[in-house]
Amino acid sequence: MSREIRRIALLTAGGYAPCLSSAVGGLIERYSQVLPDAEIIGYLHGYHGVLAGNYLVVDQETRDKAHLLHDFGGSPIGNSRVKLTNVKDLVKRGLVKEGENPLHVAAERLKADGVDVLHTIGGDDTNTTAADLAAYLHEAGYELTVVGLPKTIDNDVVPIRQSLGAYTAAEQASLFAQNILAEHGSNPRMLIIHEVMGRGCGWLTGKAASNYQAWHAEQEWVPSFGLSAERWAIHGVYVPEIHIDLDAEAARLTKVMDEVGCVNLFLSEGAGVPDIVAAMEAAGQEVPRDPFGHVKLDMINPWAVLRQAVRREARCREDDGPEVGLLQPFGAGQRPGPRAHRGDVRQGRRGRHGRHPRCRRPRRGARRRVARHRVPADCRAQGLRHERRLVPGRPAPHRSILSDEGAQRSKCQGARHENTA
């Protein structure tokens, strides 16, 4: 016999990704339709709010205006990287006392709050912890229904066709490229590498490139005056799942550079890493890794290896290679998310993974915001810092990266086969 659902709790946890706000709004809308008498609460800052007992109650005004949450990024109830398995950190934060079991503290809080259904919107740690909580409460005789919503812009959770935020991130990566690839004319021989997030999965890079190609196919060109489709085209897409023959690609891209005058590439941040690591180990070099054993991508720099290969091949021919190698990373700066893509909004509202609608052309204001990404003042407003990579005799392009601890990539984005719903 099914039991009555009287109180529903929502939480968002882990690193930010697009559509957290939209997912919360969609859940409030749906529950207001099917269970209008059930109370809905939102724990503040994920499991931090569960342990501290901090939450907001969804009142009638929130129910009436829940649709507005689809128009914003971030999360209205906030995130945190609090992990119930990291006892030392929880004690340091004052969320549990020395000797206490965090699972017990969280379980008792959920019981005291009378939660019947818990929606956890997050990655690996968020949802596996929720399953542990449900099992713990079951052993104690308290039945808690846990519904996990996986959020990862890598879209690599099998067998789910569409994870939260993936379509929004792909759309924004395409818009970003539409502005960045305009740099191809800033020097006679220009190499542009558009680096997209994706340590072990190339879906985001591939989808962003596909969206860009769709935009490219709709444009009209004036080749007689330099506005040619070839100079705006993508000349290479590299993902972690496919081996990169650096020598062959360097030769091919150098030929493109000779014929077109520029090279535009889409590169997953994890593309070519196994080959680079194998080469380093064969040469007796130490491979930098983080405490979890993951290769430090910022130390490996696949984009730099690719750029060096192209420049080396070009020097062996007739010139000094590309004059400027411009790297424009995309991903971390967009994780809080702009307004959700219509495909993600529809998924949140209807709870199904139907065919993704055709991308809308961006509003002019949105395109201008992306175009101004290279202005330092705007980047500072987004919490970005700049690294200058000097090329002798050339202006120094800048690389924008998140400088705060909260911008570290979530664990689920670094493990293709470890995601669990």
C-alpha cells in the first residue's frame, strides 16, 4: 500500500551546472499540479542545509512564480561541496560533533523534518549519498523515497539520454565559438583552439561543434571580399574517445593553414591525454595527478601539445608557423549557467527526454555579452582571472579561468563510467 506524501524536500549539491534553477522550478510546478496539498521545502546549500536544519518553505507566491526560475542560472537554494563521507571536514565546519556519524545526523534531521520524498539534484557524490541515506533510514524503520536527478554537462550518464544542463552548455559553447572564431583574421596565419570541458567524454565538444556547424550552414558569405565560409569553418574536432595521430593531424592542418590562412579547432580538455601520459611515462617523466589519482589536465595541456605539433610541422616547411596560437577555454565560466535552453526547460517541465528542438538564434544582447568575454573588467565581474601567454614579438592573448575554489570541476565530469543516477 502506498503511503501518503505530505512533505517533499529538494536540494542541489556539488558543482554548479546549467539548469539547476530550472530543475527546481520544474519540480515545484509539477508537484503543484499533482500534489497541491503536499508541502515542499528546499534545503539551503545541499547537504549543508540538511545537517544544519536550514531550509526554505515553498509558499503560494513561489508556486505561482515557479516558472520564473527557468529564466535564471545558478540555484535559488544554493549549492555546497559538503560530503557526508568527509567526517573531518564536517567536524571542522561545525556541522557534526567529534565522534558523530554524519549519516545518522542527516537521517535524524530528515526524520525530524518529516520528509517523505527527497529530490537530490547533483552528481556522483550527491546521489550516491542520498542512496546511503535512504538505506540507513530503511534499516531504522523510516521509509524515504529518494529521486536522484543527475546533472552533468558531459551528458555521460548511461542510459539517460539527456542530463540536466547538457543542451544549455552545448548551445552556449556554440555561441562562444561564433564570437571567438572571428579572431581568425587578427593575424595572417591564425591558429584558434576552442577548448571545451570533457575529461573523459566528448559529447559536449561534439554537440557544440554540431550546433556551430548548423549556424555556419545558415550564413551568407562574401568570399570575394574575404568573408569566406572556409575561414569560419571548423577544421578539426578532437574528443577523448578517439586517438589523435599528432603527426598526421599536424601535416593536414598545416596544409589547411597554407590554403585558408587559419585553422579553427574544437578540443575536449581530455582529448589525447592517454597518449600524452603514455609518452611521458615512456620518457621517464612524472605524470602530475591530483589526490583522487586524476591526471592534472592543466599540467598536461593537450591543447599546447597540439599547438606545438602544428607549429613544428609548419616550421619544417616554408615559414615560421602560425603567428599566434589563441586558446579560448569554455566550460567552467558557464557552469552557473545562463538562461536554460528550451530543450532543458522542456525536460524539467515534462520529465521526458524527447527530441531536442532546433536552437534559437541568440538574442543580440546575449551575443554581445559573449563577445565581450575578452574584456578584463567583464571577466573580473564573473570571478575570472587572467593568465598571459607571451609569444615573442606578438601581443599576448589571455586565458580566462575561474580562480575560486567553487569552480573546480565536479567529480562526475572527470569519470565517464562512474556516474550513477
